[in-house]
Amino acid sequence: MAVLGPEKFNTKVMPTWCPGCGNFGIWGAIKKALFDLGLERHQVLMTYDIGCFGNGANFFKTYGFHSLHGRALPPALGAKIFNRKLTVIALAGDGGAYGEGLQHFIHAARYNVDVTYLVANNQRFSLTTGQASPTTNKKTITKTTPWGETKTPLNPLALSLESGASLVARGFAGDAVQLTEIIKEAIGHKGFSHVDILQPCVSFNPEQSYEWYRSVIYKLEEHKYSPENKERALEKAWEFEASGRMPTGIFYKEEKESYEEELWRIKE
Ligand SMILES: Cc1ncc(C[n+]2csc(CCOP(=O)(O)OP(=O)(O)O)c2C)c(N)n1
Ligand code: SF4
């Protein structure tokens, strides 16, 4: 019998994403990470938001739960707290994660439940055809901001750092090799890990293209960066606003007891 590679996490359904969508790179990186970690399909639960990235519910062959908009985290946390053997990954777009589901994000980070949260950040509500999201840049013209976005974008990495996430990282959908390594570290980490993934939406966000990202990003691991210091991590989280350079990699990592570990220890 043939030994299956990362394709063992494929369903029979082919992705319906637009040709060139950044979600393809993320899809491949997640499957490779699960495979490299030696995980089997029955050992993994993936919970999904609503949206283009959330449609991954149809394309990953693991246990799955397709939740409501902004609600990928509640089923993930519930499952992990009561079945600590499961590897639990929650997936959402920036609209669901940082808009409708913002309170779940802050509290999941604060609780430090051992769940990996992968957010495909394309700076738009894309499935509904490109409205401004909480990470859309100021002055951007979209269907909901015809005269230009007036609000200041939210900084997701600074928010999860301040809220207590014990691993905080940024990846790029156009660099599947680095993204795979980041996802492996996030899944292997005990505690709440948040990976914000720069995801080009070729249909509704012409500004943040693959080329544009490649012109501003650099890798932390190539600059002798060490992720133990939260103050330093916060500086890195604000670096693009300060200097126009955008780091990718692991920003922060801290070993601390997870919520469910502590909970069950106290009970026992
Ligand atoms: C409570 C609720 N509000 C709004 C919608 C409509 N809706 C469905 S998908 C979507 C956009 C999702 O955007 P995002 O979370 O950024 O994911 P993307 O499509 O960009 O991957 C919206 C607003 C919904 N399904 N439920
Ligand atoms: S609309 Fe954007 S995010 Fe959605 S599938 Fe197309 S390119 Fe991807």
C-alpha cells in the first residue's frame, strides 16, 4: 500500500479559491506541518470561521467543526479543555478573527488554552466581496469605505501579546517553507499560539500583493532575533508602523502552564 504524504489531509473536494489566492499557500503549509509532526487525521480537530479561509472546512481531511462567523475559537477551546490528547487548530480570516470574534481572541489569549489560531489576514471581508475589515489601512477605498477608510487599523500581534498569548508569530502565504516551520512550532507549543498570516487576496486587495509584501518583509530568524522578550516583541509588532519594514517569524514564545493543565491539576 502506498505511504501517503501531506496529501493524506486532502478531501475529495478541490479548493474553490480564486486562482492565485494566498489561501493555497497556507493550505499546503498546514498539511505539510501536520505531516512533518507525524500527526494522523484522527488526532487533529480543526475548527473554522465563515469566509474564504473558513471554506477550508471542505478541503482538510481531519476532524472538523464549521462554526459561525467570528466563532472558530469557542468550539476549539471547549474541545481542547475536555480532550487534552487532541491537537486543536482554529482557522479564521481577519474579519472573523479581529472583528466579529475579537472578544473570543482576547480571552483565548488570556486563558492560554493550548489551541493554535491561524488567521489568514487579507485586510478585507473577502467572501462577501471585499468590504473593509479591522486591519484595512487608512484611506483604502472599498465598497464600505467609498471615500476611503477613516479608522486606524488594529494591530493583531500587539493585541495578542498584550492579552497573554504564549506564542505570537507572523507568516506569509507566499513563503510556504517558513510558514510551515512557524505552524509546526505553533502546534508543538503548549498554550495559546497566534499566527497572523499575510494572505494576498488577488480579487479584492490589489494593494497588498505578493510583490508588495516581498518588498517590505524580512525574516526575524535571519537577524539573530530571540523571541523571549515581550518588550522587544512589541517593538517588532509595531515596526511596520514605525519604519515600513515588516518582520515575519516567531515574535514571542513563553513557557507557562496552559489553562486546561492548571484546571485539571487543581481538580485532581
Ligand atoms: C454574524 C455574521 N455576520 C456576517 C456574515 C456574512 N459574512 C460571511 S463571510 C463574511 C466575510 C468574511 O471575511 P473574513 O473573516 O475576513 O474571511 P475571508 O473571507 O476574508 O477569508 C461575512 C461578513 C455572517 N455569515 N455572519
Ligand atoms: S476572494 Fe480573495 S480571499 Fe477569497 S478566494 Fe478569492 S482571492 Fe482568495
